[in-house]
Amino acid sequence: MTGGPRRFLRALSRRPAPLLLAAMAAVELARLILARQPVDAVLLALLVAAGFMVARENDEAASADGARETEAESFARILRGLSRSVSPDAIVAAIVEELGAGTGADHVSVVRRRPDSRHLEAVLSPTRAGAPASRTYLPLSTLEDPAVEAAAVEMSILGAQGRRYAAVPIEPDFDGDPDLVPLGLALPRPALAAVGSRDGGGFRGAIVADAVPPAPARRPTGTGHAAPIRAGAEQRIADRIADRLRDEYGLRNVVAAPLRVDGRVEGAIVLSRRTREPWTPRARRLLTAAAFETSAALSRLYTLRDAETRAATDALTGLPNRRYFDEYLGLLARRRRADDRVGVLMIDIDRFKRLNDTYGHAVGDHVLREVAQAIAGAVREGDVPARFGGEEFVVLLRNPGSRVAIEVGERVRRAVADLDLRRFGVAKVSVSVGVAVADQPETELDEVIDEADRALYRAKQGGRDRVVAA
């Protein structure tokens, strides 16, 4: 079979309806020319109209297929970017360009709470090339469900009027944590009159005068009580974040999807643009998918960093452990400059074995924690304290002179001596401190530690509770 018929058959298999209609129209045209019957003209017109309709439907289907293909490609590029991201900032950068291009947004904002942070960081990134990003901060209270806040305000107002809610027990949510649902609101029972109700804004219920909550073990069923306030909480929080950004930057048209880390809403992705036309279903799908995958990427990253932090932290005292200290020393040795000075404090709790034998290991652990916190509070901001092992601690001093190193050691000794341990039944504890400073860059850091350790031994031999320099 030659190439022409083969191509014809392939085209026929892909789009048979237009080709069949065209063939029928050709037949009718031939009959009209030969027979000149009016009915043939009518049939020809109908076939031509049908052909136009089928061709239009095929074009729309092809356009939809192309849009779906483009959407899938955008999402695949977002996933590839996320898989290569090794930091939260890289994760944000990975989604901004593709999400902007795939949704028609003028700006993509990523709002998230950094671990151990007291605020939300919002990064607003223009989608046009070369435009700088803008950064602002929102209070952590932005992550609270506005419906719960509204319920609390309502309760306060009605409480001041001498009325109260009739609360019903709440079943655990999908995480199994009942504490995440702060309140359920009972509808009026037959013997009590409703004095107020509210429907809208995310919660529904009624206030009853002098109501008595039902027993926790017997939850009402059916239509006798309201749905939990938690329903829709995640999207309400995301919308609240979007509203805050709209007020902050004067944005016009926004849409948001929540970011979840470890089962909690920790931020949102917000799209914005200047025009008022509604966001297409495709843009919303891409935003939702990007938020889901970004949440997973941030969760994996935070989990990894948590594990790394736990591996480098002494579980009892909260200070860096010996492993972290050794790794830090190795890094410092490689990057040490010729004019860098390094000092070391070796610190040991005096007569700690006797304390353990007298009061028990539980009290000994409390004392270790208190001493660790005293050391951490006494050293300078750039110094690195760590638990070296047992009752022994070490502090790496950055760029100290000999006088400064001894002064820091004395501050540590006084901070420990001033501890009030009477709640543990212990009167006082003291520490001995050995100090060594490397003035020359060629001095090995291990040698400095050995010198500080020998100075510590002399402090012990000299009567304890003192600072001795190498």
C-alpha cells in the first residue's frame, strides 16, 4: 500500500466523523449536479452544517487535550524542581516560575512558618523575569482558624450577658486528636429555649440559657447538634493568609491553597493577578497539586533536619554533643585563617559521683541540665558549648585573648556556683575549669584541648571550684 492511502486510513481512524461527512457531502453534491433535485440541496446543506459542528467539537477536544498536556507538563516540571531542592528557599524557587506560567498569575506568594520561628515568613515573587521578590512577616496568630476565633468572641460576649454555650463532646478528627477541635455547639433541646443562634462564617449552633452539657460518654446523634467547627478550617486559614497579603501589598485577585506540615497548616501558597476574571479550574488544580507536593517536600526536609539536630544534640542537656563538637572542630581546622585565635574551656562538675550516690541519678540528671544551661548562658554569643561526656563539658571560644578566655571561664564558674538547686534537695555545686588558647595558627586544635584538659586536672588538684589557665 502506497504512502497516500496509508496516511488516509490513519487520518480516518483518528477522526472518522468529519471524513465520512465530507464523503457524504461529495456524493450529495454530485447528485445535485447531475439530477438537480431540491432535496439534494437540502441534504447537502445539512451535511455541510453537521461537518462544521463536528469539526468545531474536534478542535475544542484537541484544545482541551493540549491544555491537559500543558498542565501535566507544568506539574511534572514542578515535581522535578522539588525533587532537586535541598533547602526551603530552593523549594520556594522551584515552584514560583512554573506555577506562575501555568496559572497566569502575576505573583506567587509562599507563606510558611520556619521551624522554631515566632512569625510567618511571606515571600512574594513576581512571575516576570528579573523582577525582585519582596519579603514580609505575619504574626503566628494568622494560622488560627478565624471560625474558632469568631466562636470565642461570641462566647465572651454571651458570657458577659450571663449566658453560656451547651457544649457537646467532639469525636477525634482524622488524626485521632480531639484537642484539634476546640468546641462543639449543641442545638436547643426541647426543654430549653434558644436565646440566640448563628449560621455562617464556618460554624453553626445555638446558645441556650442555663444549659447543662450532656455527659461526655453519651454524644447526641442525628440533627440535634451542630457539625464541628473544624470543617473547612484549612482553607479558611489559607484564605485568611491571602487576605493579609492582599492588605499588605494591595493585591487585587487572589486564590490560596494551604501548606500542611506534619498534619498542621503551616502556611499557604497564594496566587494573585491584577485582572478580575475568575481563576480557571486548571489554575486551581495546579495550585492545589503544587501546594500538596510543596507540603510533602517541606515535611521531608524538616523531618531530615530534625533527625540531624537530634543526632547532634545531647538528649539530656540540650547542648550540642561530642559528635557535633568534633565535626565543628574539623570544619574550623579546614577554614581557620592565620589571624584566628581559638580557645578551649574544659569544665567538670566537682564531686559529681558523690552527688549521684547521695541523691540518686534522677537528681544528678537535673543537676546536669541546670549546669548545662548555666554554661550556655555564661559564654559569649559566638562561643560553642557542648557536653563532652559524663559530667564534663567543653566550650570552644572564638578569637579570645588569654585574658578574655580566663574571664569567660570565671563567668562560667560563678554562674554554676550561683545556681539555686534547693528544689532538688541539693545545696550547692561547683565546677573546675581549665583554659587553653592557641595564639599560633599552626597549633593543632587537639593540642589545645589536651592543654585545657591538663589545666582542668590542675584545678582539681588545687582544690576545685576554680579556673586554671594552661
